[in-house]
Amino acid sequence: MQTLNVALGERAYPIHIGRDLLARAELILPHLKTRRVAIVTNDVVGPLYLDVLRGALEAAGVRVSAVVLPDGEAHKDWSTLNLIFDMLLAERCERSTTLVALGGGVVGDMGGFAAACYQRGMPFIQIPTTLLAQVDSSVGGKTAINHPLGKNMIGAFYQPRLVLADIDTLSTLPDRELSAGLAEVIKYGLIRDPAFLEWLEAKLEALLARDPQALAYAIERSCRNKAEVVAADETEQGERALLNLGHTFGHAIETGLGYGEWLHGEAVAAGTMMAAELSCRLGWLQREDIERIAALFVRAGLPVWGPKLGAARYMELMAHDKKVEAGKLRLVLLREVGRAVIHGETAAEDIAAAIEARCR
């Protein structure tokens, strides 16, 4: 097991990465306020791992309640969120009860948001079971639900007390979900870690084959990158926005097509290609850089072309992005491969042209 620390002063917390961690209640117990836990999972992950986690906790003397949500981005909304509150109230959970999010990014985001809201804040723990959640969404305290007009627009910054990333849960992950997670892994190389990007280019087939050592290294390196950024800018006032490379375009894809039609990582990959295209048009990247990025995404089984929603529709949806300031859209672009910047002076026609160039 490897352990990283997210350095947030009194709210610092560990990230444990390893195999066979779900059954190790001793990793969880130090982070509970009381011996009372409420687990939030979904109807895909629950049948696989809920009994293992529940059994380990109950054997350690912890009282456990659970709610099983419907799976998928399409259910990341108010009505599903209320299912969590219904369980917490029906089970008479207290402010000191710890909410444990067992699942992928949707479960983690919703569980964290529920924890932030219930009785004005209850402790929570992230146990991510997808690659995307293990390398990105479980770390950093972003919690949210979707709105028909925009993805993740209603939420809170609310840090977990622990992130427990059990690599063994990736053995049941569908290939498409594994590829979607690789989009976020590749992102770290593109924005701030060019040496990691080179490692990914060399080891991608090992990751796709689910080699445990390769996965452990990729997860650890990704989490280390994110932990450093979050520690420096917890509430995304500056540097943390760089973690959103491809997300402004990608969120437009997810919202425009309907949540769940494309996986988040798929939309991020296509969105990253749009950001790279725009960076090239600004004179920062070369065409061979775009070809290099696209080749890695293709090898990972990810799309490199966005759906033809029309540039005007993309621009309309992107206007709801959380990085909009004073009505001006700020985009994460690449000054070079391995160095991202936030740019708010791009002409609308240049953005539209880059979108059209990367849609099929």
C-alpha cells in the first residue's frame, strides 16, 4: 500500500492506494467520529463490493446503514440526491455519522454533496471504485449534482477525511470505463508532468491490460499531481482550474447530448483535442503536438472528435462554465505539451473555428 497526503492543514487527509483494501477496516476506523457509518453506493457497485465493506466494518463493531442509488450520470440530480437524505433521516443518522461513498465519480460527487448538506455537514470518506474516480474525482473535495443547463453547477467544496483506492475494484470495471479513466490520467501529463506523459506513452498497453504495478504507479502519480494542486489552491481561485483541461468543451458535449450518452472521460478526451486545436491556432502547439496527443487518446480507446452539435450550441453551453468571470469565458489551453495556462482573451470566432475543426 502507498499513502499520499493532501496537505490542507487541520483538514489534511490521506490517500491509501493498494490491493485488497476494502476489507481492511483498520484503515477506516481512525477517521470515524463514532462507530456509525452510512454507505452510499449504486446498483452496479453495490452487488460487487457493498457486502465486503459492510462486513469488515460490522466485524469491527461499526453500525452500518446503506442506500443503493440507480447507476449513471443521468441520475446525478436532485431526486436521486434526496434518496440519500431519505436514508439518513429514516436511519436517524446524526451529524457525527460518517458517510462513505462507495462507487465511481457520480456516487462520490453525490455522496460528498449530501455529506456537505446533511445537518450542515457530516464527515465523509471516499472509496472510489473506477479509475476515473481513483485518479481524479475522489481527491480534492469537489462535490456536485448536474442541472439540465450545466454539469456540476450545483455543489460544494467539501473535503473527505480519507480516500481509499482499492486497485482490485478495477478488475470488474468495463473496458469503456477504464478508457474513460485514462483520459484523466493523460490530462496530468499534458498540463504539468511531461515525464509522466512519456511514461504513459511507453506503458499504455500495460494499463489497458490492467497490470497491477502499472495501475498503482499511474494512480499514485496522478493523485500526487492533484494533491499538490489542491493543497495550493483548494477552491479553484487560480492554479486548480488547470485541472479542467478539456472540461469546458467536454461538459458541453455531456450536457448537449444528454447526461450519460458519453462517459465523462470520453467527453474530456474530445474536449482536450478542441483545446489543443485552439492552442495550435494561437501559435503555441505545433501540428505534430496535436497528432501526438490524438495518437495517445486513440491507443487508450478514446474519441478524438466531438459530436456535431454546431459551434453555436457548444458556445451556448460553454457560457455556463464555472470558469466564466465577468461574462468572459476562461479556457485551459496548452502553451506547450506539459504546460497548461488559463486564457481569457480568446476571440469567440477562434474558439468556434477550433470546435468545428475537431467535430465529425
